[in-house]
Amino acid sequence: MGEQHRVVFSPSGLSATVADGTTVLDAARHAGADLDSTCGGRGLCGRCQIVPSMGHFDKWQIDSTPDSISDWTSTEADYTGRRPIVGDQRLGCAAHVCGDLVVEIPAASQVHKQVVRKSVDASGFEIDPIVKLHYVELPKAELGDELGSLAHQIQHLIERDFGVRPSTVEPRVLPQLAPAAKRGGNTVTVAVRRGETITAVFGGYVDRAVGVAIDVGSTTVAGHLVDLATGEILATNGVMNPQIRFGDDLMSRVSYVMMNPGGEVELTNAIRTALDAMIGDLVTDAGLTRADVLDITLVGNPIMHHVILGIDPTPLGQAPFLLATDAAVDTTAAHLDIDATNASVYLLPCIAGHVGADTAGAILSEGPHRSTEVQLLVDIGTNAEIVFGNAEHLLAASSPTGPAFEGAQISAGMRATAGAIERVRIDRTTLEPRVKVIGSDLWSDDPGFAADTASLDISGICGSGIIEVMGEMFLAGLIDVDGTIRSDGPAKTPRVFADGRTFSYRLFGDADTEDGTAASINVTQDDVRAIQLAKAALRAGIDLLCEHAGGVDAGAIGSVRLAGAFGAHIDPLYAKVLGIVPDTPVDRVSAVGNAAGAGAVRALLSARQRDEIEATVRDVEKIETATEPRFQELFVDAMGFPNTVTPTPNLATETELPLPQPKPEGASRRQRTGRRPRR
Amino acid sequence: MGEQHRVVFSPSGLSATVADGTTVLDAARHAGADLDSTCGGRGLCGRCQIVPSMGHFDKWQIDSTPDSISDWTSTEADYTGRRPIVGDQRLGCAAHVCGDLVVEIPAASQVHKQVVRKSVDASGFEIDPIVKLHYVELPKAELGDELGSLAHQIQHLIERDFGVRPSTVEPRVLPQLAPAAKRGGNTVTVAVRRGETITAVFGGYVDRAVGVAIDVGSTTVAGHLVDLATGEILATNGVMNPQIRFGDDLMSRVSYVMMNPGGEVELTNAIRTALDAMIGDLVTDAGLTRADVLDITLVGNPIMHHVILGIDPTPLGQAPFLLATDAAVDTTAAHLDIDATNASVYLLPCIAGHVGADTAGAILSEGPHRSTEVQLLVDIGTNAEIVFGNAEHLLAASSPTGPAFEGAQISAGMRATAGAIERVRIDRTTLEPRVKVIGSDLWSDDPGFAADTASLDISGICGSGIIEVMGEMFLAGLIDVDGTIRSDGPAKTPRVFADGRTFSYRLFGDADTEDGTAASINVTQDDVRAIQLAKAALRAGIDLLCEHAGGVDAGAIGSVRLAGAFGAHIDPLYAKVLGIVPDTPVDRVSAVGNAAGAGAVRALLSARQRDEIEATVRDVEKIETATEPRFQELFVDAMGFPNTVTPTPNLATETELPLPQPKPEGASRRQRTGRRPRR
């Protein structure tokens, strides 16, 4: 036995004693240190770059000197791979150990590296790849060898070169083994899933493993093509959900299925076709092929989740809203009619009949279950999903907000496109409004606004604008605590005018005539009522969870996170003015974007994240708002601005709340019973 | 806590202490005793029948009295299930424990029961079901229940009622859960695979789980429909392998693929279509449907195995004969384009490039790996597969016998159908033959033979007849040890006549003319040479294995088993006279029928049998005849009758061997070099 050297790897501190001349990569394997390699040490992939650390390391009693590592090798000199050798880093598979040595493994060279992807999710987490590529060189087979089989040979070489032994080969892959070996000149790259199963084979050396994470919303479908080894987003794509032709919202689609035998198959085909097309677009954008996609993760609400799997969603449209399954589902792209022959598919678990895999994704991304402080996570859509709690206990519920927040039941409501009013301020004295419009950076009282918006058709108010105009009308004293547009308004400003038996506010357009012109944009009493119903439903759900959690106070909530497109655009202050969220200090209220999609990306990149969300979801306490009598009471309480019964001391420090005003004479008192919107 | 009683189950001796009034079935569960039930104790299936044993049991210190078990219950009185209550047996789910009790569980009531199926395989083994049915009654779901999901509910009920918890549901089954529950009035029967996965769901109570075991031969495909709970064969079907249109034998089919791009797809489609049709015929015969088939096992030679899986067999047609995989393959009927939506498919492992899953099946059935004595297992076809050894060590090889044994290279050869000569005796003095023909029970010298065979077209010799006529010609001194038809034959009998430069023997038809008439059936010198080549190849393979096993002597072989249709029809004595098998005493040589198919049935009925054959195959030593120089020498030695070099002392006691005769003058010595048939 020749000379032995000790090699210590930082930052892990793992070490091994190896023979003189051992490669740094082999030493890392002996030590159990996390050093990446796809090519099995053949100087092709450039993933095993390391930094030799020089000096005396007291901690490990090592003198690491330039003589402890071999000189620049021909492998390194000849290296022309996709990842250039950075600075004076070395290839771990080429550099040899010549003496006691300390080696630093840069983050980029670790398999389990931290991910920071600002575009989807700010918080980092560790990649724990589901699928890894391994390159092997097959010996020339000769008659009489103890060969066993080609699969056996590949399995053996992976074990020899990478230290993992996949125990099985997908039957689908078996016919491809020999052709791939032939194409690759007796070399292949195989994809190994969870260290157990060979799920794809490519001829020759292949260096990029990609997957796709998709958030299937009722309205839009958003997908990311992701490098499975680095977490890098290679392409992003968003399309309308083609099921819209069967109904705008989920319940109208379920109705379609109830009325049309076989309708569930149409819904399934529509979404599967869209998913298939999206995969095609994503790989084309990234210059790849469908066969390169090795894994797919999906999130969606329970109805989307079921329809994708070919499950009739009818039971989710009627009590008791029983899911076919709430477990995570492992399947294949082929099973879902998606042309991505090498791809497995993972659907995150659902939580309850109205709380789906999208909420599971949001939990995984925002991490209330990893948090010591109490988190309130709300994803606002036609249904609002609410998650509340911390590492000790999580509760979840769904509230039937209806489509008002999306502008659907608002007279001047419109989608958030160019020309929509998205910001509103009302002068507390003159009661004159100023607005901002999508497509212009100017406020309506800025010089040049008219010119800047000349090409825009200012024709309605989008979701965030609706929230702001209602909040401002309340703060300016135009709306009472109970949501009535005050009948003394016309006495104060010509913008308030009688509109049948109630009053309206002219937000935009000619303010001189008594009734609205064609060009004017008004807020009516019915608009206010619609928003009241929506926000009361959401808030009642939140308050119900707070009560179930033992009466957690608004001030005790550490973080309020508004997920989804709507949450991303509303101003947290106005969310509080309307009482959409509890009276938690406004600096703790934030928008977190597409948290469901970010959760899908996490699940795509990490087996541990999958295990984590499955375990977490199992323990979530599900609250069914429809059967809780208390929900009705909280709903009624939540109808007022900000809330009929709960005080808002924090909000009072954040903005100037209107003084209580007496009811104007002759004001008709509307009923305040809890009219609940249809689910 | 009420009164407690001790219950002992025989024959296992397992016991439990249970509360008064516990059912015998529940007591068995507590004790861990093997008592079957599909309906979960609802008095529907009749599988849990037991015999209360009365008396004093010293061994267990129990007085078991008629008062220790409840009287006949209304459940038992009302029982009308498919399995009648036998004698004075009781339903374990209905009868209650009222005192200390000894209970006998009859074999038929055990899950792991012994199978004795005479039609396929005489030796019993224990059923260890891969797939089991469980019937559950779902509670009416109500809003606000902690339901989780329908799948979750079913999993929970199976755990509660049967003590196993399937952890997953096949994604394919998820869409069927709710419709099945609806059809069954909130009751379903589910199929659980390996206690882990729900692979099928039926509405209501279903009592019969069936599977199909198929042996895919090059020429014929044979399938059995089997009751998975009892091992009963419910239907049997055999068809020609439709690939015959691409070539009679395996190598011509591989050639077809080599010559015709896409030919491998045609071969795959042909066999898959045949398998699909066979499943259809089998379920129709048994009055079942395709959806009832829950499991399928397949055996076949390596080329059939690969073609079924859609793997191009070309590499198996040329050195180094490398399999794509030698492992057992678990897949689904859908993956193989077989319409049996609920069926998993298991292909037994292959052993080597020429030794396939059919040989694995034969090993599993005949059990050389379970045997202390040395077993020689031979499956004779175009290739002969040879397995040799015992529990300590097994060796396997394939020998290229060619199609002579099947009559293909024999001038008067024909298939074993009506009119074929299947038995031959030659009088040692007169040298006159007598024969038996398929379709008649009479010998040709019996009175009435002519009348009995008048309707038969006696036009050739089938495989067993060929073996016998050659053996008889040798025993009668008409053929020399080296296989030459002696030139002094015509001097002894008009049946031997000059036929060009060699001699022929007129076995059947007019013996008076010098040359054969149209009606006569002759054995030519070329016929003898063809059989010599075939039997020498087979025997050389056997002898090679004997040598590799350390020089095992013929007399030390405990059992010689001839598998397959050919093996079933040849007389072991003549197999020895021709030297096809070693000189083991003839009473140890036997035909074992379709051992490969019997192995497929075993694998269908038992998870342990699958584990067993996979472990066994891994350790088989593969001998490649083509690269062993010694094979050529043994081949030359084996050309003679019975063998040129190896003496046959046992055979000498079993029949009268011819005395050595001098070479007739002028006899041309044929070359005896090892002409090997093409693979």
C-alpha cells in the first residue's frame, strides 16, 4: 500500500484518508462529501469544481500546501464543457491528492445546493434532486462475458462510478437501452429517479436535466421550465385555462358536467391538451425537446386537480364536497396524455374539498409550518383559501368570496388591463377623486395625464382599484360603517348622486350632470354591497380560524401573506381599511405573488420538500365554514367597514379613520342579515 | 372489562385472549392466525369457516366445550353465499367466543393454503396472494366530517376490517372510486396488491379474484385462467403463435427484423394481439369479464420475452447475445396493449441470452434449487435449455439442437397429428417393424389395425416416432455406433435398400420393391445424421454442465426431467438409447409436461414464489456453449449411439444392447467432425 494522505472537505468538515494519487472526486466520495458529477469523473461535465485551500488548519491539524495537489492536468487543459472552470478552481475528477489537503467545495459544486430564485420565491431552500443524470461508458460486450444484461451492466456501472444502485428500469425504457448505447458509441446517460429507478436513457453524454412546475388556476395556467440540478428557471409560460369555454368559474364548469353527460371528459381533455401544449412551448423556448423533460409537478385547486387526473369533479360541487383522494399522486406524463415520454408527474396533495394542491404549494413556499410566529396565508380568488398557524398547528379553510374581487359583480368592473383604474385617492375636503390608470405612470391630477392616457380607453375599474375606491370612500366619510353610501353626499359634492333609491359616486368622467354620462365611471350602492359580501365571507373564514386556534388576536399574527395575482396588486393598507384582513400592523402584511407555483417549483427540485408537504398536509386541521354556525355570525360582523364589531387600533395609527357620523335623516336602513353568496 | 377467554387456533397453535362475545374471526386476527375473509366479517363470503374442537387439550390446558362457542346464529342461518357451509363448520365472523375454546382452521379457510393442481403441476405449494379482494361498507358522508377523501376512507376501512393498510391508490383507479361506490350503494370491493396498492375497485360485493398465467412459446401460446384465492384453473386456452407468419423458428423471425426495418414492431404487435385475444377467450369461457383479471404472469424464451416488452430482439440473434434486461419485469396490461384495465403483469426473469423466463418458470416448477439431490432439467425445442444442479448450485446453458427433433429436417418428418407414426418396434430377428399411429390404439401387427386406421392418412413420423425408430434401428443392429445404416442390411432384410451412396430403411408401406413407392415411409441416412447432430448438441450441453459442476456422474443424477411437449412424448428408454440424456437409471427419467407454464401459475399465485425465482436466477451459473472449446469435443463424443466414448452400464441392464459388429466391407467412413447446426 502506497503513501496515504488525509483530505478534509469544507464547509462540511468531512474527511477521508486516501492513497497518493487519488482524485479529489474519489476522495470526496470516500468522505461522503457532497461533490457533484454527472459524467462520473471523465472531465466532461465540469460540475466537480473545487478550490484547494492552502495554509495551516489548526482545527484539523493539517498543513495544506500547493504540493498537496497535482499540477494542472491535461484533462483540465483540454476541458471545453458547458460550465467554464471558474477562476483558479480545479476539476475534482482530474486533480490528484499528493499530500494532506483541505478542499473547499463551492456551493455551485454541491448536489444539495441552496436555491435563490428571485423571480418566483425569495427564500432559499436546498435542492434534493428527485432525478439525477449519470453518464456511463459501457465496455465492449464479448461472448462469454458474465454480462447478465445491458440493464444490469448499466446498473453496475452507476453503482461503481456514482455509489448508487438503481434497482429497476422502467419497462418503457427497456426498448431504448440498446439503441441509445448504439447511438452513443457505447456510452449512455441515464436518468435515475430517487436513486432507485432508471426512467430515461440518452445516447452519449447529456448534461441537462429539466423539469416543469405548473400551477393550474381556474383562469390561467402558469408553467416554469426548471434546471433540476441548479433550480435555474429556463423558460416561463402562461396561458388561459381553455376550460373557460365550459364556464368562467369552477362551479359553472361543474354545472356543465352535471348537465352534459361526458362533460367531465371534455374538461379533462381541454386541460390536458393545454398542459401538453405548454410543455411543448416551454421546451421550444429553451431550445430543448419534450424527451428532455424528466419530471413535472402540478398544483391546482381540488377541481383542477381532479379533472387533470380524469376524476369526475361533480362530488366537489355538492355537499359533502368529498375528494376522491387527498394524497399526493405520483404518475406519468403518458397517463395524463402529455407527450413527455420520460417525465414522471407529481401532483401535490389536496387538503380538503375546497382547499387544494395549490394551497399545499403555497404552504410549502411560505412555510407557516416551519415558522415559530403565527402566519396568516390567504390566496384570494373566486374561493379564498385561508391557512393559519405555525409549526405547532395549522388550520385551513375555504371561504366562498365569489367573483366580486375580480370585478365580475361590479358595475364598472373590468380585468386588470390597459385603461383600467387601479389606484384611487379622494380628497377628504373636496371629495374630488384622483386616479391612476394601467398604462400610465401619472395620477389624473398630474400635468400631462390627459395626453399620456389619450390612447387608453379608460372604461372601468380593476380589482385593486375597486378595493381602493371603496376604502377611500369610507375614509372620506362617503360610506357609513354599515356600507351605505350616505344620502347627504349630494349636499357635499356633485359626484354623489341619487341613483334610483340609493346613491352612487362618479369616480371618473363628467361630474356636472346629475346622472352619469356614457363616459363616466361610477361606484354604485350595489357595487359596495357586492364587495361587502365578498370581503365578509373571506374575513369570517379568517376569524373562524383565529377562534379555532384559541382566539388568536390580530396583533399576535406575525405575518399576513396575500398570495395570488389579486393579492399582489392590492395595497395592504386598503385591505385593512376594508377589513379584508385582521388589524395586524400593516408592515406585517405583504403580497407574496404566485406562492402556489413557487411551491410547485420547490416540489420539483426536492424530494425532501415533497415529504415535507405530505407530512404537513396530513396534520392540517380542516375547518368547514359551511357547517359552522359561528361562521354566519362572523360573516355578519365582517360586513361593516372595517368590521362591525372588532376595533382596529393599529389601523387608527396607520391612517386617519373617519369620525362616527349620525345617520342622515330618512336614510333607509338596509337589512344586514348575512346574505351569503352561492358557492 | 367483561369476562376474558383464551382461544387457541390449530394447526398453528397461535392463541389470543379476547373478551366474551368476540367473533372467532376477530379472535383469529388478534392471534395472528391465518383465517381468510373477503367480506370483512359480514357473513357474505363464507371463506372464514372454522371447526370448533371439543374436549380437554392438555397441551394448551384448555377445556373446550360446546358452551364455549355461541349457538347457530341468524347470520349463519341466512347465509346463501357461493361457498356452502361445509358439514358442521361455523362462520368465523358469526360465531362468538363464550368460553375458552380450541378452533381448527381447515385448509380451505386459510389464505396461505396449499395448492394441488393435477392438471398443471403435481407438487403442492402455498398460495401467497399478490392481489387480495377486500369488501368495505362506506358510511354515508356528511358535510363537516373529518373525511379526508374517499380513497382515505376506503384505506381506513380496509385497515380497520382486515388489518392491512394499502398506502396508495393507482392513479388509474382514482376516477373509478366514486362511481363504484355509487353503483354499489356505498359498498365497494377493492383489489389490494401486495398489501400496498389499490389496483381495482368494483361496486358492491365481489368474491372472485382471477389472474392469467401464459407461456409464450415460439410455436404455441398456452394460457390458464386461475382463481387467485384457491389456485383453481377456471379455463385453459392454447393458440398458435401468430409470429409464425414471420418465420417458423426464432432465428428466422430475428432475421425478418434485421431485413425489414420496423419488423420488430410487427412482431410485438402480433404477439400482443394474440395475448389480448387469449385473455378475452379465457374470461368468456369462465363467464367473467376482462376487468375481472387482476394479474397476469408471462414466461417465454428471451426473444419472446423481449418482443412482448417491445424490445428489438436483434441483439439476441447475434453474439454476444446480450439481453436488454435479465431481471423480472413488473408492468401493466395497458403497457402491453392488453385490454385488462385492472391487471398488473409480471414477466419472470431471464437467465441468459438463450435461457429465458420459460426456463425460470420450469425451475420454479420443478425446484432443482429446492432439492438436495442433483436434478437435470431439459426443455427440448429448437433450442434446448438445460438446467443442472441442486440447492447448493445451479448451472444453465442452451444448446442449439435445431428443429430435427420436431421433424423439420427429417425426410418423412411431420407434426404430431393424426396419422403420424409415434411408436416403433423392430423385431430383432426378422427386422420387421411394427408401429403405432396417432389416432389408433392398435399396433400395426394387431388384428384390425388396417380397419382402425383406414380413415387416417399415414404419411410420416412425428418427433417421438423418430426417436423410437432410430433407437430401434440401433438396437436391432441396423445402425452402427457411429450412426451409419449398415451396408449389410439388404442382405438381412428387404426393408434396407441402397438409396444413392447410402442406405435407407423402409419403416412403413410396401417392402417388396427395391425403391420406395409413393406410399412408403423411409428412414434415410440423412435423417439419422440430422438426429445425431441434434442429440449431440443437446447432450454436449448436458455433459458440459456436468463437467462444470465438478464432473457429476450420470448415476449421481437424482432426477432427469424432460419438460415441454416433446419431452412429454418421448419414451425415456429411447432417450437413453439415443444418448439424448446421460445414463441415469431410467426410472429416474421422467416427463414433466409444460413446466414453464406451471412456473407461471406458481408466480401468479404467490409473492414468495416470485421472490424465490428472482433470487434463484441471480445465482445460476451461466455456461455459454458457443465459447467453450470443450463443448466441441463433447459434441463429437456425443455423435455416436448412445455415445462414442461414455459407457452406459445402466442402459445395458434396461434393454439388450446390440453386440459390437465389424464394419461391413467397403463401408464408406463418414467424417465425424463436429458439424454444428446453425443457431
